[in-house]
Amino acid sequence: MKNNTVKSAEIKKIYMDHSATTQTDPAVVEAMLPYLTKFYGNPSALYSIAEESKKAIDRSRETIASFINASPSEIIFTSCGTESDNQAIISIARLKKEKGNHIITTSIEHHAVLHTCDYLQKEGFEVTFLPVDGYGRVSAEDLKKAIKPTTILITIMHANNEVGTLQDIKTLSSIAHKNGILFHTDAVQSIGKVPVDVVEMGVDMLSSSAHKLYGPKGVGFLYVKKGVPMKPFMHGGDQERKLRAGTENVASIVGYAKAIELAKNSYEAEAIRLRNLSRYFVEELDKAVPDVVFTGHPTDRTPGHVSCCFSYIEGESVLLMLDSLGICVSSGSACTARSLAASHVLLAMGIDVTIAQGSIRFTLGHENTKDDIDYVLKHLPGIVDKFRKMSPLYEK
Ligand SMILES: *Cc1c(COP(=O)(O)O)cnc(C)c1O
């Protein structure tokens, strides 16, 4: 199949990469606009338009806090999920280094956590990267065994971005607390998709980012449980109780709260719809293409998340071919310096590199329908077949 054999009239635009980012919901954009055009005052200023910005931040903080069962004073706004992860991990490392220098995380974290831990390792901290099972789950036993008298922080993600697998945070955080250790979770992929309740989960810190749940890019928050120490990362003004200096991103914070409000009202029904769609997709894909290896946990995963490997071919080639048909997906393998590197997540799950290289992730969201899936199913088997015929590794 060549690109030009597909008539342009047939080309649709199908976005199936919601774990990478989402379209900002039009209602979110609408909620943000007055805070760019009308109430543009600096929240720290004393005149009335500034008072409007300040009040909007307060209301947004309440909306967001209540959605995760936190208090408003436990929410620190940041610029993104990456900043929240960095803030939580580096702050605890610096504050607790008298007690110890050991941090526990997993081998399947997002780079925002992994590279932060690498950075601390270079500074002399000791980091344990826990293994995962074939579904991408961390075991409570492995965590218990990894704990040392010098352990100061455990950071384990709630939902994995590449394979969708959810961790049993409640069990893992209770192990941390039994040993007097603080627990952080990266919940960027779970908020707005599955229930996230900081009390129920028993976490001390939790990271989130608006653009993964139909909010704007460039705003995140870090939940910090009352009493947990924090050290500022940005120095300057008194914003965010002196924990995060810099003039607040008022419009984006308002948009974030709007996105949370929309999620609150719809996420449960949407989760059911997305789970039905992805189940249909998996069943049909499995019938239509031989040798597909589905990755991640079959049921304990984020709704609408379908990840698989087409053995013996390169995921990136499939991705580019799908792109020429107007379908946006992602592949776990990053083509770095023209050599294919397989995803650290899939390798940690014990998937062979010749299989892991063929990984593709479809993450469904609000706009996707069964028609979109049927369109993908119409084209994907031919694409895989074509690349397999060219692959020296594939013999069938
Ligand atoms: C996207 C993502 C991040 C980073 O969030 P940004 O707001 O893009 O910095 C962190 N962790 C996970 C699991 C993610 O999916």
C-alpha cells in the first residue's frame, strides 16, 4: 500500500494518542478566555481585576482539591507533570538526606521520574529500580525487600503511560508508611480516567498535569499532604505559599479546574464507553492480524488504552504508515540516532527486543467512535503484512 493509492477523500483525521496529550476541551477554552482578556491582573496586585484573578485561583484550587479528596491548601500549582515529579522527588531527597540517601522507584516510570532519579544518583543518592511482572505490575514483596534503614522516599506511578497498567497504590503506600517512609505517586495518566482519592490511596504526594485530561498544556499540580515538608524549587515571590515562586498561570489554572469539573461529571460513563471500545478493538485486531502481542494488564488498566507489539517489524514504520492515513498513534520505541531502541517499559516487562520494537500504542478518548476503530482495522492488517513480508526476522 502506497500513500498515493489512498484517495485524499478517504483520509480521515483520527487521533488515538490521548496518553500523549489531548485536545483542550472547547468549554475549557471558553472558561479560560476571560482570564486572558478581561481579568488579566496579577493575582498579587491589590486592585479589583487582580482580585478576580486571585478568587479564580482559589475557586480552581477548591474544585481540584475536592476531586481528589484533598484540602485546597494541599495543592501547589506547577507548570506541568514533569515539574511536579521533579519538585516532589528532589525536595524530599534534599530535606531527608540527614536520615538517609536511598530512594525506591520502578523500572517503568515516566522519564520525568526516571531521569530525576538518575540525576540524584549522580549526586550520591542510591536508587533502587524495582522490577515488574509481565503485566507491568510491581510486587508488594519486592518493595518490602528493597526497603533499607536509609530509605527516605518511594515513588511509584499510578498508571503507566505506555502500557496502561494500574498499580495497587494503596497496598504499596501502606508498606512505605509502616516503615516510616514518604510515598509519592505520578498520577498524570490516571486522574480523570479512574478514581483518584489521595486519602484512600494513602499517598503523601501526587503529581498531575492538565493537558492529559482535556485541559491546557503548561499547567500541573503537586498534591502535598498536610505536614509533609517541601523545599521550594523556584525562588522568587511568595506565590503558592512560597513553595512555587512565579506569577500564577491564571487562565490555565482556571482551565485545569474546568477540565476537572468536566471529568468529574462524565468520567465514569466515559470509562465504560472507552473500555467497551477498546475491548472491541483488541478482539478484532487479534482476529485480523497474526502474532500480535498485547501488552500491559488485560483489565487492570486505564480505559481506552490499547498497546501491542507486532512481532518482527518496527513500530515506527507502522506509525508513519498510519500517519499517512490520518491516524495518530505512538510507538514505544524511540528511534534515537537512527538505531531503534526498544521501550524501557516493555523490556522491564520481559518482552524480547525483537517483539518490543514492534510496539504501537492506541489511546482512545472523547472524540473516538467505533467508526474510527473500524477505519484503523480496515488498514492496519495490510500495513503489518507488508512490513512483515519485508522483514528478515519474520518467516511464515
Ligand atoms: C505526560 C506524563 C508526564 C509529564 O507531564 P507533562 O505535563 O507533559 O510534563 C509525567 N508522567 C506521566 C506518567 C505522563 O504520562
